[in-house]
Amino acid sequence: MTNALHGRKVAILAADGVEQVELEEPRKAVTAEGATVDLVSLADGEIQAMNGDIDKGATFPVDRLVSDVSADDYDALLLPGGTMNPDNLRRDPAAVRFAGDFVRAGKPVGVICHGPWTLVEADVVRGRTLTSFPSVRTDIRNAGGTVVDEEVVVDNGLVSSRNPDDLPAFCAKVIEEFAEGRHPVG
């Protein structure tokens, strides 16, 4: 632990159906480096995590409602996957705006698995290179992004990975990019 994220505030935007390990592991990684983390969601209470999109996992208490926060409140954003989670998020205008505002401001974003669906909905993948779970790749291409099949891809502060197997590489790059902070928008 280097305390690389001391003083940084990170939002994890997630809803029911989030893949548990994709929420827990990045949160553990950024917290271990000194970041303060809020779980931001669509409704008060708890969200239901899933394991492999099939089995119910743990529940996680929501810290803040997406309708009550702004990208200005945070230094970086994590968007975990799971199939249901980003599908729920991309149908919520406040969640879509919140996620898109990070990219438009040049703030670092870590996104894994099906997570890019929210960024596609926010229309912020055009001209960017990223990876995702295979079933999301056509959506990224249709939204103007370039898709590569690598365990972790970094494009100007946007860190993306394909699935839970990529979490070690994903978490390492998230810490690096979150420590660098805001990137030029262009």
C-alpha cells in the first residue's frame, strides 16, 4: 500500500444486479490506497449483488442517491458490471448524466464487464478505445468506440476490462489512473 489515493473521493455507481466481485475488489483496492468511497445508486437502502449473474450474493448499503450527487463531488468513478446493473443504470437519466459527466470532465473512470453500457447510453465512448464483456462490444462500436480484446485498456483516464478474471490488472490500472487525476479533454 502506497496511499496513492489519499484525499481522493471515489464514487461507485451501481444498482441491483451488480456483479459482487466487480464491486468488492475495486472498492477494496482504492480504499486500501487511501480513497474515500461512496456507493451511489438509484434508490435508498441496499442493492442486491449477484454472482455470475445467476446467484444472489451479498447486499450493500447505498451511501448516496445518484439524484443527489454530481461528478463535481468526486475525483473518480467506478462502474462495475453484471448484466442487470448497467441495464438498470442506463434507463435512469440521472445515472447516465452522472457517469457521462466524469468522462466529459476528464475525470478518471474505471469500467468493467457490462459496465460500458452506461457510458454508451451517455454517448461518451465515441473516439475512445476500450474493452468489455464480448456481448457489449457491438454496442460500443455502434456508439463510435473502438474495441480491443485485452485484459485492461487505458484511454486517457478511461480504464476498462472484460470480466472478473481481469480484476488484478484492472485494479492496478485504476489505482494508477485515479492517482494521476483529471486528464485533458479533447
